[in-house]
Amino acid sequence: MPSLEVEKRQSDEIVFAAGDTGFDRTLQRRAKEGGLLRVARGVYVEPGNQEEVAGRIRRNWQKIAAHAVPGAVVSHRSAFAGGITAANEVVLSHPTRFNRRITYPGLTLVLMKGPGPMPRDLRLGSLDLYWASQERALLENLARGAAATRASREEIEERLVACLSANKEPGLNQIRDRARELVEPLGAATSYETLNGLIGALLSTHSKGVLKTKAGLAIAQGAPIDMARMTLFGTLATALRTAVLPDIVDVAVAGDSRIHFAFLESYFSNYVEGTRFSVEEAEGIVLRNQIVAQRPKDSHDILGVFNLAYRTETRAIVPPVGEDFIDVLQERHRIMLERRPEADPGNLKLEANYAGTTQFVEPSHVRGTLAEGSRLALTVPEGLARAIFYLFLIAEVHPFADGNGRLSRLIMNAELSRGERARIIIPTLFHPQFVDCLRALTQSGRPEPLISSLARMAAWCAGFDYAELEAVVPAMRSAHAFEESPAEFRLLNADGSRAT
């Protein structure tokens, strides 16, 4: 009988021979019987049609690369393309195994000569495979060689523009300094000269004529702005200036009520973004510091939003205008997601992000658009109107790789608390409708659904008594706040009347 570990490994959709005679014979027997498909020496996948097999191999390309070329570094174009290129290739650097291609169904490993892992290269989990650091990837892609294995000059420039937008001049200078340290081990003197010229041009310290992309030229002339989004923000601002909105006093401004509201705000805000605990688990995390051992990062997500919603220094303080607006957003994002290094806490996005077919603001335009948007916010009446504007500004720019929804709601509520107005929770049952209202403004330029929906949610939240958590949670359950299906349930007010 195979061991438990053998059974576990056989349950994966891709399995490797392990040098264990019994295990390897089991794999060979299963392949002979049709239970596995041998795609290379010592590499087996679940059988299927051609497309299914290729898909399984591409999904597991990291495991395959680590098995085939242990100690290799994902480099050159692959380090820019998220691993697999459009041609279904993964470019790897290795000091002794190079100038060859290893082909599998749906995947080709392209081996190039280069150093093994260097100090800032990132190890991919427990695999013996590494990802080139940003500086290494830039230098390797600027070297001479086949175009298929290297990112284009325009792609490199766009990446530098994104880095400048995210981390300003110190970020680009850091890239330049770290790249300089790699010149000798990579033999990259020429590449470094090119990189130095591009960075200098972006920082406007070199002569014109170096930059080629529109984004790069715009950066060199000043922070570019997404003008289509500014038009959209103007539409919302105009509607908010004339909207008749409720003026609801904060019902949870101090004491236990404030703690309990901040807890529920964090619970719902995280739940709708996929960080899902039971109310009881979340209560233990926030109120008794009982971190769930199997989910430490998710636990700290709950704590991060709670702390920003509860603490005096962030609860009712709105980021200032212009560049300072962005700096404060970055600091709150860092606090919120500090235990998630994969979310790059505190740093603006480097890659474009999407919701369905909607692309949010380009990384190169994030700083300029946020700064200008924060100035436009001051033309909107204080209180609920301006709070709605802040929420949409951050949600529509989507300045970070993760956490944008949570941060947009926190800044909305900071504006409300600044004037001691009722904060807003988006309950789970209402979230699909809320997203539809955002989409109506983004795609059709209609601000009224978003404005009216948030006005209703402000009134809904203010209808509950937050003094006792043991009472408000059952009350919200009775109002169907925790339900997920709008087709089966209707959100109710605290008095049992329909809220939507």
C-alpha cells in the first residue's frame, strides 16, 4: 500500500517522480493504467484532452521549473510578464544550464546564462526557484539579445513610470543605486548606462529625446492626470452640490458604542472583500485579541480596519489636499495591510487593475489624478456629500493593488466622523446593489444611484443601538444584514420596515 504522503502527492494534478522506488513504480503503473499521463521524464499530470493537459501544466509552471532546473531564476521577459509570456514561455537564468529549451505540452522553459539567486531575488515559497529582483529584471531586459526573451524598451519605460508614480523620486533613485551594485555580477555595464539615462530623463535631469512613451513624457513634464476620470468626478461633484441629503448625527461617537460600531464596520468591510470569519471569530480577534492561528493575515486585516475606524488619530481625520492626500492614503494603507507583504502595503500599484471589463486609472496617472481629485473634493459640501465623493474618488482611481474598497469606505467615514455625522456600514446583503451603483456612475455617468444608496445606508446604520454588542448583532441578523442573497432576502431597518 502507498504511504499517506504518496497518496497526498498523487492527489495533486501534477506529480513528480521522487527517487523513491516504490513511489516511482506507483506513478509508472498509474500512467500505464491511464490514471496519469507522463509528459516528461519523471513528470506526470492528470489525463485529459490536449487543452486540459496544457492548462494543468501552465497552472503548475513554477513546480515544473523548480523540478526541471533547480536553483533557476525567473528572469528577463518572464520577470516582467508575471512568469509565462504570451508565447507560453518562461525565461529562466542559470549559471550552468543554459542555451536550451525544455518543452512540455503548452509550456516551454527557455534557459539563459546568468547568475543564480542574488541577495534581493525572491524565493518562490518552498520551491528551489527564484524571481529576479526589480533591478535585476530591468538590467537583464535592457541587455542585447533575442527580442522574444526581453521586454521592449517601451515596457521598461512604462515600468519605471509606474515606479515613479508609486514611490516618487526616492523610489527611482533606490532602483538606480541597487542596479549599480549588480553591474559587475551581471556584466551589465551597458544596460546600466541605458537604465541610468531613462531614470535621469524621468527625473528631468537629462536632456530631452530619451523617453518614448506618452506616460514617460507626461511624467517628465509633471504628474499626469486621467482627464476622463476628472470629468466623471466633476459630474459627481455637480450632483452632490445640489443633492438634498440627510444630516444624521453620529450615534456611536464614544464609549462602547464607538468600539462596537468600529468592530461591525471592520467585520462587514472585510467580509465583502473576501476576508470571511464568523461574527464570533471576528469578535474574538478584535475585542479579545484572539488571533486565529490558521489565518494570522486575515485576522490582522480585521484588526487593521478596526484600528483605523476606532482610533482618534485616524477615525475623524481626513487626508489633506494634493500630494499630502496621497501620502496619508499610503500610510493608512500600510497600517491596514501591514501583515500582507504580497499586497505591497503603503505603496501605490505598479500594474493596471480591473473590475470586470473596467480598467481603473493607469499607475502612471494615479498621483496626479488623486491630487487633483482631492482638490475637487473641497468644492463639495462637507458631511455626507463630501464623504460620498471621497469614497468614489478612491474606488475609481483604485490606487493600490489590494484594499481599495476598504480604504475608500474608511476615508468616507473619516469625513463623516470629522463633522460628528453618522458613519456608514455596507452590510453584506446590500453590497451587490452598492457595487451596481458604483458601476452606474463609472460606466454610464449616473451619480444618482450611488448618492441615494449611501444616503439610505447612513439612515439604516443610525437606526441601531450600538451600546451592547449582544443586542445589536441579533438586531442586524433580524434585519438580514448578514445574508448574501438579494434574491431571497430584503434588507430591513432596525424597526422591521424595508430599508431597500
